[in-house]
Amino acid sequence: MALDQRRLAYLAAMGIEVWVPRVPSARDLGLAQAPGAEPDAPERWAGTLGWDELEAQVERCTACPLHRGRTHTVFGVGCRSAEWMFIGEAPGEQEDLQGEPFVGRAGQLLNEMIRAIGLSREAVYIANVLKCRPPKNRDPAPEEARACEGYLQNQLALVRPKIIVAVGRIAAQNLLNTATPIGKLRGQVHHYQGIPLVVTYHPAYLLRSLAEKRRAWEDLKLALRTFRHLDR
Ligand code: URA
């Protein structure tokens, strides 16, 4: 199947109508705001651990109480030089058992969302704010997110993505250091350490609220337009 046909099939699976691309203006992209620090400035990436060292450090981490209940740490998966990075909240039951992010039902929908923009799980990098599962999938506590923050920052420094998609309220609020509701964070381009960041709904929420899939698709289109605009 040609790429476009395949993408249409994924969109149909997501219950989404066909999108006709157009060239966005900077205003469409929400780029009027200050972009923050240059992502490629060398000082941004100084003082980071390499992949092996970082992964080993996460595996033996005891920085917060969540380490006591974990089966596995959930580090991240995908292409380590990806242009796109998807950041979720925290491992759930399946992720804790398998040691890989987004492998449950929500993960399957995330895969569909990624494929809908012409990418694959293997072509992007996927990580979470937390590397250990909170008990009963409760929201991460602020001190847990703080304890884990350096790992995610180190991953970002290694991957150096061109764009970040914050998947769900918790990821968005933690990355943007805000308590603003997700409904207000969507629909604009934010920046995390100079990297454009677009917020979308968590696939676990979309599984419960099918009507919001259309909005999620709007978010992905915004991310795609933003990404395409970067190379101009
Ligand atoms: N939800 C998340 O936010 N991350 C996962 O890895 C799984 C479910």
C-alpha cells in the first residue's frame, strides 16, 4: 500500500476524516511567542550521561519510594536520534511488567496516532515523565516527577528531538511547569528548553472519550505543521 493510502487507513481506524494539508503561517503555528533557548546551543547538551550509563542509573534508581513497588523500570523506546519525541505520564501495569512504555491498549492507540502522521513507533522516541509505575496508576506526585526529571532531561539531551508531543495532562503540566488544564494547553505551540512542544490528549483518555479523537487529530496536525515549518 502507498504511504498515503496506509495513512488514510490508520486515520479511518482512528475515526478521523481525511486532512488536506496546507502551508501554515507562523501565526497558525503559534510561533509569535519567544522560542526560548536555541536547541542546538552546545551548552544545552553539556554534562549529560551516555545511553548505557543513563539506562543503568535508571535501573538502579532509588530516588523516590516508587522503586519499592516496581517490577521493571521503564526507560524509553524507539530511535535514539529521532526527530519526534512523545512523552507520556508513567508506566502502567503492562509497562511495569514488560519494561517498555506504552505497550498496553493505550499504547496501541498511541501507535495508531504516530502512524497517522506518517511515522512509526520505531522512528520516534517514546518516554515517560516517570520511569516507575505509581501504585494503582495514580497520578505522579510532584516530588516523584522532580526526582525523575533529570533522567528525562538527559534523554532529551541525547535524542535532541526537533519536536516534542506531550501525551496527556500530566506530561504537559510537568513539562511546562503549569497547572493549566489540558484543554487550555492544546492548540498552541509551547517550548520545552527551546524545543517546540505540542500537547495532546492521552490515548487512555481517548479510549474512554471517543469524541475527543478528532481533537487529538487536530493536535497531531498542529505538530506536523510545526515540524514542517522548522525546516524552512
Ligand atoms: N501511559 C503512559 O503515560 N505511559 C505509558 O508508558 C503507559 C501508559
